[in-house]
Amino acid sequence: MSFLWFASIVTWLVQDFFQVLANPFSGIPDFYVLTLGMLLVSNREGKEIHLLVAAFVGGLLWDLRWGSPLGFSSLFYVSAILAVKLIWGAISQTARTRLSATLLVLGSHICISIAEGFIFDAPILHVGLAFVVKQAGAFLFCILMNAYIFHREMD
């Protein structure tokens, strides 16, 4: 349980740090929601409610930090975590592989990015090079998280 909160706080701060550095030139992957998604698919304890609360609180803090309409990031984050939970639960045990987990979490990130592009109408979020770079960063982050989580399970 403490790993969840530690990982959530660290990734939220890392995401904020990179956003400060890249603003307004590039979009930064949502490291926070990617971490929560990867923790959800690797969750053996069945404590998904903690992940939903973390997604809600982290989204509110993100909105307060960046001046977004209060609650929009929470809506996106909680929706992404719920979608990952529902789809992951619908997948058979044999199909639950590291690759399917990575693709599922990455797909939720792509949906969040597209929704942000429509809602906030930021030119940096429109489909283009910045969008592709953002998704490539998200893919690399998912691979690293996946490797870390499965390495931790092996120990």
C-alpha cells in the first residue's frame, strides 16, 4: 500500500517538473495516470478504490496547480482508471500479458490526450509531432514501469 502512495507522489512531482521545463513547447506524458494504470493491472491485492481516490486527488491537485477548470483532470484520470479496470477485468487470464497491460494503459493515455486536446483546445495537444512525442514518452514510461513492476514480483 505504501508503494502506491510513494509512486503516486513521485510521478506527480516528476510530471509537474517536466511540465514546467517543457511548457509551452511540448506536451508531457501523464506519468501520474500511467503509473496508476500500471499499478492497477499489476494489483494483486484488489485495492482498486485506493487507485481511484489517488486519481481523483491527483487530478484536483493538477488542476489547482495549472489553472485548469477544477475537476477536469480528475474526470479524465478517474475515467481512464475505470476504463482500464473494466477492460482488464474483461480480458481472460491467459490474455493478461505484460504487452496487453502496456497497450491498455497506453491506450487510456492516448484517450486522455485526445480529450484534453478537444476540451482545452491547446495547439500543443493537437495531433502532430508534439502529440507523437508525448505518446512515445508515455510508451517508454509504460515499458519502464512494466519492467520495474515485474522485476519486483520476481524478487
